[in-house]
Amino acid sequence: MSNAVDHIGVLVGDLGAAVDHYLDLFRIPRKDVFVERGYRNEVPTGGVQLLDVAFVKAANLYFELFQPTSDGPIQDLYLKRGNGVHHVAMRCDDVRDEWRRHEERRAEFGLIDRIPNVDANGCSYWFLHPKQNFGVLIEPQAAWVRTSVADFTHLEATPDWHKELGVEVSQPNGKGHK
């Protein structure tokens, strides 16, 4: 895994207020924010949860601010915990190799997912449980280069994880539950 932090995921109850706060706090111009409303987030138990998401660029990383807008596990977490850091995402220089390494040491690293998730932009990622990582939910993800705040390019092709790992598509995994 690269030693580069890609983003810090922050669960919020009011996306607009959170975006305005971070823009003011870090003196970030509004052009360095990308907002996506109604992001369809597939959950591991099946179904979809809707989120409003904003990426706020601050120096060499992003804050991924996300607000649940429908019922589901992220809404449940927000109701239990309120606003706060949800995860830290790290870039993988070789997403296949890193997945294999985490899969081989699943219990030690706290690998949560059965196979990597692929988000709506084609970026592979998975989660490592905070219990095995000293209280931090870690999200390894494929490396990419952001060409603008709303557009990015992957540094390697997105694998067909179902085919490579021999998992049927109909089996639940949570193909995008952040």
C-alpha cells in the first residue's frame, strides 16, 4: 500500500453546513469542491442507501464529506454517533497485490469485505475493521489521479473482481457501501 493518504471520510448530518465550514476553515475556494447528490451506495446486506457526498480538496488530500439521505447502515451509524471521522483512505499502488495481501491476513488486518467494492467511478476499494487497526476504519483503494475536482483517472485498470476471484455476481458483498 502506498503511504499516501487519499482522503478522510467524514460522516455529517448537514452536508451544506459541513462544506461551508471546511471551505472557511482551510480557506479553500469553492471551485475545489465537488458535490454529488443522491449517490447510490450499495450496502453489503443488499439494497441501496442514498448519500449526498462532497469532496473538498485540502492540500494533498481530500475530505470526503457524506450525509445519508435515506435509511440504511450509514444513517443508523449517524443516529448512533453523530458527526465525525468515519474512515481514512489510503492509495494502493497495486490494487490486486494489496487485496491478496489483506485477504491472506484477513483476521490480522480485519478485512471486512468478501471481495473489493467498485464505486460508481470504477474505483476499487475495501475496508479494514477498526478493531484490528487501533480504532481506525481503513479504506485501501486503487490509486488514481484527480484531473479536476470532479474528474479523475485510474492509474491501473479496474479488475473484474467477480471473475478474478471466482465469485458469483449474485452473492452480496456491498459493491459500494461507503
